[in-house]
Amino acid sequence: MDDPSGPDQPMERVLYEVKKVIVGQDLLLERLIVALLARGHILVEGVPGLAKTMAIKTLAGAIGGEFQRIQFTPDLVPADLVGTRIYNQRSGEFTTSLGPVFTNLLLADEINRAPAKVQSALLEVMQERQVTIGRETHPVPDPFLVMATQNPIETEGTYPLPEAQVDRFMLKVLVGYPTPTEEFVIVERMTGVLDAVRKVISTDQLLALQQATDAVYVDPALIEYSVKLVTATRDPRAAGLDGIGGYLLFGASPRAAINLILAARALAFVRGRDYALPQDVHELVHDVIRHRLVLSYEALADRVTADDVLREVLAAVPLPEVPLHERNRFAGRVAAPRSGPT
């Protein structure tokens, strides 16, 4: 039976349920929901012990989805992720044993601890949502989300993710330490009896919510804004950013502009709107683009981070004006109006 004091909207109910276990980490939880609704994947970077694993496991319980965790280590082989073909001596035939990637929510824990050959085994399933074993192709369940974690403070025994792999992630979220008040609640909750996580929506309902997210209206001005932001990372001097030109070897790919719009739609939906605002795109820029920039040695020497570069880009590219009457005029034929995420 539903809690009468709980929220009414489906994704609000999911967050409400997850926060019975997870303290703080509001940004991470919201971005997980955004990635789910936008059919994207998420890379989370933070030191150990910040509830990254517990967050996605609790989310899986709240949506009634299947959860699998792969602990990445140097001795893994691709078959440990996607599966392999096994020869049956009795029948004289090969059978296919599917790997742990065949799930709804997959946690790739400490993904940078496995070599590139193993990391690349996730490329097909993240992009195509299918796995090819031998000559057979097997689709993964829908919905499907990969959340990968990596530890930023250790370099020994790690393998940096190649650019092609990193570019498959819609979002990269940096997770920091909790506040003293949050940490008090964490210790109090973890040393007591945790509330059981209830299933509040089904995977079928989540698929319907993903379709509703696709109907969120995006004004062409927001697409133009996204493209300007991304092109400014490729040619900073053309955008009047002479000061950061030497810090960038390569800017963001077209996937960055695409994912900015997809994520902005999902963020608008989570916040109860059937249209995206410029602020939605603006708020997601760091999470969508930070991992797609290749910085120069000069940036490393000057201790300039991707977030520092993006702050300059955001300051140089003005927010577009999106008149509400324009949204209303187009919304009727682009997206059916809604009162909120239902």
C-alpha cells in the first residue's frame, strides 16, 4: 500500500524511496534518474565509501529492475562481462552462456582497474544495447543503464579509459564528501536498521516514462545553444576565448550536443515540465562535457581542469531567449502538453 504522505509523481516516488536509504548525494540521484529517462549511461568519479554502489542498487529495487555488479580487476577477460559459447560434450553442440551485462541496471565498479580489452567489451552493449557472441546477437533487457565508477586518487594498477569508451557515457558526475550533518545521519542510519526499499514503479512503467520524456518540447534556440557550447570547446578562439585555447587538444564530439538536449529533456521532465528551459541545458553542461575534453600538458602544468575550461565557455556563450508564446505555438504539434510526469 502506498504511503499517503509520499509524493504523487512516479519519479518523485522513486527518489523518495531511494532517499530512505541514501543520505545526501542529491545531484548523483537526480542524474541517475536523468540517465534512466534519457536512455543514457553514467560515469561516477569519487573516493571509496560515498554510497555509489548503494545508490544504484537501491534505485534498481525502487523500479523493480534486475541489478548486476561487476567488480573490474586486471585479470578479467571480455567473456566475464558479455558471456561466451560453451561446448557440451554430451550433445556435441555449443551453447551460449550469457554474462552479467544482461540486466536492467549494471554497475561496472572501478572500471579503470581492467585493461582496455575488457573495457571495450562494453562498447557494443552501451551503444547498440546488444551483445554479439560468436555469430549470434543477443539484445539486453530494456530498460538498460550502465553506471561505471572510478577512484580518482589511485593510479597504480589502473588503466585510463580511452576516449572512445568515455564518449559513450552520457554523463560524468563527480561525487564529493558529505557535509558533517549528512555524515551524522549516514552513521546513525548505517548503524541502525535500514528501511526496506519498496518497488514503487515497474520497468514497464519506466519505459512509458521514457516515451513521455521523448515528447518534452525543445525549442530550436536550445539546440543552437548546445551546438555553440560544444563548438566553443573545439575552436575557443573563434568564440573569443583566447585564454583557454592552449589548454585544449580536442574539444567535445557531436555526441555532447546530442546528449545535452536528451539530458535537458529528462531534467525538465523530472522537474514536472513538458518543455525544456535554457537553464536545464546550462545546468548539465559540466556533467555532459567534462569527460569529452582532452586537455593539453599546459593545462596539467597550470592545474586547469575541464570544469575550469567549461566555466569560461559558459561565461562566453550567452543563454538564449526562449519566448513562452513560441513554446506554446510549437508544443501542440511537437509534443502533447502534460501537467507533469505521470
